[in-house]
Amino acid sequence: MTTAFIVLALALILIFAGPTLLYICVGYADYMLERRRHLLAVKHAVRRRSDER
């Protein structure tokens, strides 16, 4: 009975928090992609600057 209660509680949490969790995951993925793009831009800028010398 306890296991069924725990499973039911987790299912309800996932149902009600699903959109929020999805929003958080998508937002984090977007943040990581933007950060990666920024780091690549900095890397290329440093490479171009070192080529000028």
C-alpha cells in the first residue's frame, strides 16, 4: 500500500510539475548553447588576435 501511495504521489507531482520541469530543462539547454556559442566566439577572437602578432 505504501509503494502504491509513493508511486501515485510521484505521478501527481510529475503531472502537475511537468510543464515547469520542461520549461526549466529547455531554458537550461538554451543557456548552455548560448554559453557554448559565446565561448567559441571568444576562442576565435583570441586566435585572430594571436595571428596578428
